[in-house]
Amino acid sequence: MEKGDFEPSEKETVCRKDTNLDTNYKKSMEKSGLDSLLDDRGSLKINNVPLYKLSTNKEEQLTNKFGDGTNICSLEISEHERSRKHKTEISESETWNKARRMSPKSADTSKDMAPQQSELLYGSDFEGFAASTENNTIDADTELLDFDFLLQNNVSTGQKRDNVDVNAALKTDNNRTCFDGLSSAGDSERDLDAEILGQKSAIEQSEWEEKAAGNTMVLTGEQNDLDVEGGQTNQEEMDLNIPTDVDYIDADDEDIPLREYQKELAKEGSEGENVIVLAPTNTGKTRVACSIIQVHLRRQRRSENIGKVVFLVENEALALQQGKVCAELLPAYRTKVISGSMQRDKKQFLKDFIDKRDILVVTAQVLLNALTRREINSLTAFSMIVFDECHHTGNLHSFNEIMSKYMDLKLRDNLDVISLPQVIGLTASLGVRGKTDASAAIDHMKGILANLDAKYLCTVRQNFEEMKLYENNPKEEIITAKNRQDDQFREAILHVMDDIDEYMRNHHSMMEVKEKYHLSKIMCQMSSSRGTEQFLQWRSAFKDAIARIRSDAARRMLNPCRLHLEVYNKALLIHADARIKDAEAILEEFMGSEMEIDHKDETDKLLINLYKNLKRRNFNDEPENPKLLEMQKLLVKDLGNNQDARGIVFVKSRELARALINWMHEAESMKTLNAREFVGQVASAAQGGMTKFGQKDVLEYFENGLHKVIVATSVADEGLDIPKCNLVIRYEYVTNEIVRLQSRGRARARNSKYYVLTTEGSWIVEKEEKNAMLERLMDAVVPALQRYIHENPNKWEKELRDMQEHQKLLEDMKQEQRVANRSDDDMEFRCLNCSQFICMSSDIRTILDSHHVVVNEEVNDRLVSVRGRNPVLLKDDIESRGCIFCAECQRKLGGICEYRRVEFPLIVIKNFMVVDKNGDGDNFGQWKKANIDIQQFSLDDFKQVVRMRRCMHVEE
């Protein structure tokens, strides 16, 4: 999913303002041409009474007019004022009961819950809209336009359809939306599929595939935070307290004390050079960086220049941690932590604090967004950039995108060194990118140095023995468990998958498929990949093939089969690493909503019957998973009797993290460990995600011993500092040599242990051994690279620039190719499942280069839209509101987003077949891969949608 469609976020309260308009506001409305849409109070008189109590008296109208004389239906001002006054005083009523019953997951809605618990259940008032007409777009800083065009029965942007059961599809979705997302927190977590594919849930502004349908969180006021017993804490109590986050500060600027090896690491950076500081975990790289920052800011002040440091991190948890360290070590300088969620929650934006703070600890995506949107004109606004975990500066990572803008200044604008910000990189490992050849490994390291424009690679050479006193190397061991014997559950799942495979091959619609040979070739590869990582690669190829076939009947048959095969494979993966009941829960979650939809298609009925037959079987007599028994021994032995002990178990997915937590809570010998998961903010709570407050709580309780074990995904691989952690287990999860070193570095206590736990004969053993060998290779080639740089300074400087010029040329060529491949032709967007036409590409607009919405009102005839009860303000005045479904087959297609108080259907491109003028179809996992020219959302689009909505309201 794309980065903007949508960004998962924590709960945010929508601030309401008074509707009285000042003179400047009225002038801005006149200038924008929207004054004709308003009455003399500045209120757009649509839906200004509580939801489910819309007046039906058509004579209760005011005759406000558009510029063209069109009458606008509106309610009386007296009713408008009355509704504002009594928004929180409406009692339980028949309409409320009806609304509650119609709401998703209504069984979980307390009958006693009064409507006033969610102000957003009511129609809103027009509070203000000051749109900028510059470049014919909407300014991100203008007021919210509060248009809630709500229909009865919780159906919003789509038509009301009495015969379509969409509540069943939302039974497990309660307050979540179902569209792609953007994680401004910079979370590196991945879902089960992406984890196994090795796809980083990176922070790419214009496209994020990790936020698939259903992954955006929509939380109630009480769902946000964990207390010490797993309950909730008050959000206000979670605010980060940084004493130097003030406009004015008066403190002594004392030197940061450094050990000798730390002084050695800081030498070249303190002299003003661009460097990468390479040192083992737990040796104080952040302290070294703070010392370099201190020297830099002092130098800037002495030369009467303005020193401004931006400290970039990958995710919010690291931002909070590093912000505290900077404030502690540099009390004479003003420090501010800014992440995506902080910008949303507190309205504290990076652009507003550049002139007010000396040090800005920022998640990288926040800076990239600000540069892309020209909120910050250039990186020259900063005098220093610090990259934490700088080994990520490659490919499409946000670090590299930021440095690409730096290279534009250096290579295209020809700025000199003095005009450019100083660059400091911090890492425990540059890695060798899987290269076993020393020369190739050095070339990879040179590439990282070139990307960061780093002249020096700083390591400890003279004071190595001193550093060894503080470096911690845990004891390492690979533990293999026996395989399951007589695995009846796995065999039963494989049998169901075989039945689906046979059904697809023999279905009569396959006779219509001209591309049958290619499709059959792909289908033949499915059997050997089931229950493995390779299945996800097969799934991707199969999905693309389905989109390309021209038979609607075959596509209608194949796509549901694909979805069911995916969930059965996910159950196999969970079963392999957890318990049968955990795998069954995966199936039940998916099948529960499927079974409650009134399926009329023969394929849907057959798939449901296959599951029902499986459900009738009893697998309770099967023995426990041998790997779980081995893990239980390790946890009890190393943590059970030691109150100061802590352990981290790394797993590849949120689903597995939740399954292991449930298992630990139910096992009598491990209940005292009070285990808790630590995962990213990419997904909703229902999908296994966490809020930033939940993350903060878990880390604090883990440090103080309330939780002795956390089960974590990749979000905890790097940087987190837990001094008491003495046990790390990588459970069926290894990736590369960098992650191996980083995760081993989480074991920071003395006499700590690092285990890799897998099954006998697993590829994990060979992979871990290779990673250990690559780590040794990296340690061996670093001194050789340093000697080359030291002995050939002029040659190295020229080589550095040549690599940068070459990389910039490649980037320019790729961009030109992307532009050349874009098609101006209008494309059809059809439901991938049933081929139902939904809209044309010309009906789609992008809001802020991120969110893809449909502006043609006719699309509502082909969609069913269901809103959640508790909207969430995500970013850029955009709210997540619910889900959209295909009216024909009831499959999820995307979400409902609200921008400036107007709702739009939001398109998740992976759920669509895109058909060109020749009738050729294709499916894209990300918007960036689609060669479609989508126009920007403009003020004219906005005005047209508002007029159409109001005219439709009058007609109704």
C-alpha cells in the first residue's frame, strides 16, 4: 500500500473552533470563490443536527444559493444552535439503538453507552475554511472545512443497499479503517507476508505497501495506552518531558566527559569533517555524537553563525530515547523531539521549530516530507545532520532520499563545503551486503561512505583494549529442536489447499482463458512452496497473472481461491512456530466474516464448505510444538529465578508475536515473566499493532522489571538501550549480518546470552553461520579500507565524487524512465475480485501527493461505504472514517478518508485490476509502480464535489 493511503496513527482528538468568522476569514472566502456556498453566519448548513436525527421536514429550509442560483437545502439556524448546545446531552433513543445495531462489531457496543461518548457521531458545524488558491491547490495549513455529508444507517460515501451485508465483513474490524497507510513514525516493522519476503516496511513518502487494507488504526478514547497491568493509561501522562525543550535556556555549557576511545572516535568529526563513526554496540556512539554536536555548536557561535543540528532516527521509539540523551548531555542547548505522530497529536511541526531549537531529534520521514512539500526550502537550513544507524543509507530508504537532496546541492548547485551541512553517521556495522569477497565488501562500504559524503571512517584503533572493557559480547548458541511427529493439522491444511488447486485447474471457466499456459505454469509452482517463504513470492506472481487474463468468469473464480490459499498458508506458518489453536485463530478471523456474507457465487460456497469440513475435525490430541518446549526451557532457566534478568524474543511477524504472548500467559511456568509484545505502529490494534504510548509503556515496564520478557518484531532490532537485558532469542528469524550484530547488541548485561532457535535441518542454521562469517569479514576489511583512505586522500576524494556523480546520473535516468513510462491514456479501475467497473483513472486525484481518492460522485453507485464509529485524525487534516466495498462482490477496495471535512472514497490500488484502452489488465502492489498519470487534487475539484454533494442532498 502507499505511504499516504493511509498513515496509521494514534488517536487524535479533532479540535473544534467557534463558527464566528473574522474579517480576514471572510475576505479569504471571497477570494477563494467559496463565499457563495455559505450563509451569513459562515456555516455550510448541511447536517448540522446529530447523526441519526436528520430532519425530514423539507419545509425547514433556508434559501442560500450558489453563484449560479441553485437552492441549497439547509436546516434552520435555531435547530443548528440547538444541536450544538445539546450535542453531549442526547439520551438513548430508538435511532441511537438502530445506529448501534448497524455499527460494525455492534456486539461489542455496550447498550448503555450514550451517544455523547463520541462527539464525532454527530454532524458537525462549519468551523472555517481558508483555502489558498496558489497553484490551484489546498494549503495544508488552512482551517478545516467541516462538511459531514452523513447518510442514515452509517452509510456515508456510497449508496444505501438493503440487500448487501457489509456489517458481516466488518465484524472483526470494529473501529479500524481498511486502506493503505503511511507510517511517519518510521517504523521498520513488517506484517507476516512482508517479513518473510524480507521487504522493509520503510518510510517512503509517496508509497508504502505495508499498510494494507485494514491496517490503519481507529481507536476509541480508552484503547490507546497500556497501564502496568495491561490496561490503559492517560494519554496526557505520556507526554515526553525534555527539560531543554524550551524557547530560552540558561545553563552552563560544560564539556561532555569522554573515555579515551570515545575521544578517538570523535576526533575527525569534531574537526568539522563528514564522518561515519563505526563502533560496537554499547560503546557510547550517541555520547560521541553529542560531543561532536557540542563542538560544532560552539564553533558556530564563535563565528557568529547560527548552528542548527538535525538528529535523524528511523522510528519514534529511537527519537524519544535519543532526545532524552541529547537533553541530558547537552543541557545548554535547546532540544526538541519531533515525529509524525507528535506533529499530528500536538500540532508541533518541524518547520515551526527550526528557529526555536538548537537540536532537533527527528524521524527521517518527517524531514523528508517537509523538504518534499517545501515547508523547509533546503537542507542548508541545518548546519549539521546526524544519521543514527546510518547503514540504512542505501536504496530507497528515507536516509538516502534525504542525502539525494544533499547531493543536488553539492553536485547540481555546486555549493561549497562551508555552505553544506556537516554530516555525521553512526553505526555498529556497515555490513557487506552478503558479499563473501573482500573486494566486493569494500566496494559496498565505499558506497555507504559516498552516499553520506563521508571523508573518514572512524573506528577505535589506538585505544582498542579500553573499548573492549565496555563492549559486551554475549555467549552465542544455535539451538535446534526436533520436528513435529505425525502432524495431522498440517496435512489437513495441505489437503484443503490441494482441493482448491484441483478446483481451479478443472473449473469450466479456465477453458476461456487464452493465457492458460502461462497461468498453469505458475499454478504448478504452488504445491512445493506451501508453508514456506517462497509461497509469498508465488502469490505475487499468481495475483499478477490473474489481473492479466481477459476472462471475467475465470478471474471471479481464481481470486477468491487465491485469498483462501493465502490465509491457509499463513495458518501453516503460524502452526509451524506456535500452536494449533493459534493457527486456527488465524483461519477463524478470516473465515468468520466470510461465512456471514450471503455468498451466491459457487466458488465462494465451495471455499466456505471446505473450511467447514476442516472445522469438524479435532486436533486436540496432537503433541506440543517441540520448538516451544525448547524456548520454555531457555526462558525459565535464564529468567525465572533472577529478578534483574530481562529477555527479548525476536520474531518475524506481529501475528507470531501475539501467538507467543498468549502461549506464555497460559503456561504456568512462565506467567511470572508477564511477557508483552513490542511491535510497530504500522497496524491497528486489531491487527496486532501498537500505539506510541503502548510502545513507551512496554519499554519502561520492561526496564523496571514489570515485564521480564518482550516478544518483538524488527522494530526493536536496532538502537534500543535496555541495560539489564541479558537474553536474546531469535526465533526462526534471521536476516543479514547487520541485523545479527544489532540484535545481539540488545543483550547488554554482563554474562548475557544470544540464541538462535530453529528446527533440525532448517536453512536458518546455515544462514546464521553465513551471517557470522560475513560479520568477521566486515571486521577484517574495515582496517584495509581505512588504510586506503589515509594513504590516498586525494585519490579517495576524487573517487568519492565520481561515485556520487554516477549515482546521481542513475537516479536521473530512472526518473526520466518513470516519466517516459507514464501513460496519459484513461485507464479503467475494476474490482480485482469480480471485474466490476469502479471508476476511471481520470476520476482519481492525489491529495498531498499521497492519498488517492475518487472525486466522481457516480462511483458511489458501485460502492458500499461503511463508516467506523470513531474517526481518527491522521495527518494533513485527513481523517480515516471507514471502509469501502465493491457493491457487486462485497470485497474490500479501500477506505473512506475525510479531507477538510469532506469525505472521499480512497483507492487501495492492490485491490484493483487496471485495464488500458486495449483491454489489457494489470495489478499493482504500489502506486509508484503504476504507469498512470494521476492529477493533483485542486480547489476546483473540491468546489465541484461540494456542489454535487449539496445538490444530491437537496434532491433527497
